[in-house]
Amino acid sequence: MHTPDSPSPSPLAHVRARIAHAAAVAQRNVADITLVAVSKTKPAEAILPLIAEGQLVFGENRVQEAEAKWSALREAHPGVKLHLVGQLQSNKAEEAVRLFDCIHSLDRPSLLTALARAMDKAGRRVPLFVQVNIGAEEQKGGCAIADLPALLAEARVADLPVEGLMCVPPAGIEAAPFFALLGKLAADNGLAGLSMGMSDDFETAIMLGATHIRVGSALFGER
Ligand SMILES: *Cc1c(COP(=O)(O)O)cnc(C)c1O
């Protein structure tokens, strides 16, 4: 209960409390769950209060937008880590490797080749998640489940640091079975990272083993 003179918690504090609660219920260590604050479309003024509250991991879905928005912000806040959560065109791989600290959207051999070349050129290995088209949806990005073993094998050959798997389940239906399936695929392939769960379902994702949750509107309001 909030008394009239105790300020209501910030959106970030509220999300943090929900993460802590879900982790406790799941018997998990909250430190094993990374909150990626998805700030796409939001201006610096919306981001600065979160940085002031100690949030240092942010997600963007467009290379150009991230470059424009974050160059000054990062100079002022060198501890910030940027994650790319959106689809990536191969011709933007070099910029992405320079700009981002983690890329959640590796989903095809042509992009793998472009990222490997970009990382060699930059002399920098950027951790990756392989995005899986977990609901086998026609127009959705992500590697088909059947193509996953070959893509992971190719990533090993290219010495790419694949941390885990990422998914965006089909909209409008229960996400839990898809999160469980992603967890099984990761375990089958010896991967520890699971990037899954957004504003509407991150507690479910935590229950099912998410290591990275990507939360936008619960932190920043509707887009
Ligand atoms: C926008 C976006 C999110 C955040 O979604 P919210 O529902 O606003 O939390 C997470 N993941 C990806 C891939 C996104 O594009």
C-alpha cells in the first residue's frame, strides 16, 4: 500500500520487483536474468531516467536509429550495453558489430557469413543469439527449427560466439509452450542462453528459464 506521501514506484522499479518475484517462485537467482530495456522509438529523455536508476542494458531494433540515438548517450554513460533485438540486413552487419554488444537476431547463413566477416574485420567478437521461428509462422523472421542444427554448426566453424536462442512467439495465443520448446531446443544444442519474454509474458518466460527478457512498453509506455 502506498500512503499519500510515498511516491509510487517507477516503471523500472515495478518491473524489477516483478522479475524478482518470478525468479523467487521459479527458485532461480535473479542475477541470472538480464533485463534488456527495449527503447526503440523512444527519445533520450525517456531513456535517461532509467540510466539514472541503474539500468545499463538497452535494446534497439534498427541499426540507424540506434546509431543516431546512442552515440551521445553512450559517451555520457560508458557503462551502457546495447543489444540488437530486431532483424538485421547483411549489408548492415559491419555497423551492427561496431555498435552493439549483443545481437539477438542471427537467423540465416548469409547473415552468419556477413557477421563473421564483420567481426574479423573489427577484431571484436559480439555475442549472438540465434532467432528461431518458434511458431513456424510464414512472414516471421527466424531460423526454421529444422535448419537450426546446420546454422549452429556453421557458427561453430566460423568461431562465432553463440550464447543461446531467441524467439518471439506467435501473437494472441499462450506463449508458454513456445518458451518451453525454445528451452528444449537450447538444451538439445548445448546452449545456455534463452532470450524470450516481453512486457506481456516475461514472468512466464522467467519460469521457463529465460536468461534475457526484452521489455519495452512496461518500462516506457506504449509506442
Ligand atoms: C519491441 C520488441 C520487444 C519489446 O516489446 P514490448 O511488448 O514492448 O515489451 C521485445 N522483443 C523484440 C524483438 C521487439 O521487437
